Amino acid sequence: MRPLQFGRTTVERIVEVETMWFDPEWLYPNMTNEVLARNADWLGPRLFDATARKIPLSFHSYLIRTPHLNILVDTCNGNHKVRTPKVAWQDRLASDAYLRNLAAAGLRPEDIHIVMCTHLHTDHVGWNTYLKDGRWVPTFPNARYLMAREEYEYFSRLFATRPDYPVAHGSFEDSVLPVVQAGLHELVDMHHVVEGHLDDGVWMEPAPGHTPGHVTIHVKGGGQEAIMSGDIIHHPILLAEPGLQMYADFDAEMGKRTRMRLIERCADTSTLLLSAHFPAPTAGHVCSCGDAFRFKFLSD
Ligand SMILES: [Zn+2]
């Protein structure tokens, strides 16, 4: 994905894991061979490996550069994090790719002013912290870490009631609480404006369902808009198959309503949809197609 331009603001992708392949049923428990077969043509090999019967996810952040701020949206899985067997593929990763790719964009961790997480699941908060001398410390020491108040309070309550249970597979304790203990967090309203104002700048909007305080991050400038949709949609097949259930949704019905609202808002407009998990080239548009929708990637 080339850096995208929104007036004087740019958005680019900082990759942690370019592509990881998953069983479709792991993500969507009610997936069937019929659903895969009727979508195989438009998905193509980039979005569905028919031989291995796997679908791909990417893990990346978005870097928003305004004239004043360097903002990271979502911080992927992180290194050395001990994870539960349910997410064994995240367990104790040890790769320099993420910080190397940030450096290739010309930035050190110290240069990040704001970290925004669409939600507090483990694959969106991992690089919030890193291991230093046996302790988890904030990776971005000069950043304010913005979290929707509803989201933080929900996970905080879980942690308080069951301190022995690995909340969010352990990530609340090793990737969120150390930021709070360092005083770098800021609990914000789900309509929080980071720069400019609503409808022109960088702001959050509520998008609950996948988690109680999930937000989308919006960038608009120079007449162009993008929506960073976090985990509202993990894979483009959902545009054509809205009946697929998402395994990790906190409230499946609410998640579906939020997803359809987002899809209908983007459909047949110039608004770019930037998912947290679509593989390269990642950015693209939603187009209507009969009574369903398709995703059309921007060319590389
Ligand atoms: Zn995710």
C-alpha cells in the first residue's frame, strides 16, 4: 500500500506480519464449503488459498502523519508475549520486522506522539509495550495512549473480578496496564477528536459489537476520507456473506449491525476502507453488487 494522501495528512501501513493463513472455520465457525466455493472466483488466490483451504490475515498498524502529529493506530501482536493456547500463533513472537518497518518510514518509537487502539484485543495492543530488563515498559515513551473509556473499563472490570484469569489472552496485563501504570494513558469519549474536528481531521467514532468499546478511526482531508475499521471486518468475504459469524465478537448481533452500517456507509463512495487485517495491498473501496457487496483493492 502506497502512502495515502488526505490533504496535508498521510496514512501508511506499518507491517508486523505480512500474511498468516488460517482455517476459515477458526475465524467464522459457520463457514461451509459452499460459501467458499461461491466466492472463490472474486476472492482469487490473494484472499483464498483453495488448495490449502486457508484464508489470509495481515497484522499491521496504520501510521497517520498530520502536520503536527505522528499517530499509530493499533500495535499488532508484539514480541515475547506469553499467550494462551487459543492464540498459540501469537505466543512469544520474536521479530524485528515491526520496528524495522517503522524505522523505514523514518520514525523511532520516541517520535510517536499518539497511539490509538481500535480496541483492546491482544493483536491490537502488543507493541504498546516491550520487555526491558524483565519488565513490560511502554514502547512509545513520548506517546499518549488513547483508549475509549468504555473499552478500558470493560477489560478493567474483567481483570478486577478474575485477576488469575488471562484477560484478553494475557494482553491486558502485559500490554495495557503497564501503559496505565506509566501514566501515559488517556481515557477518551468514543467520539474523541484527535486533530481538526469531526468530518475534517482525525477522529474516533463508536463501533461496538466486536468489543464493547470498539471504535473506528477516521481521517479526512483534501476531500478524501478513510476509515480504519479495526476488527469490524477481518476478511473481505464478509462483504458478500454477511451471515458469517465472527468467533470473537462480544455481541454478535451488535457486531453485525455495526458492520452493515459501515459497509453501507462506504459502498459506492470514494471513502477508503482500511481494515486491520486485509492482506496487501490492504486499502480499497466497497462496491455494491446486487444485494451484496464486494471489496475492490486499490492497485499497489
Ligand atoms: Zn484483530
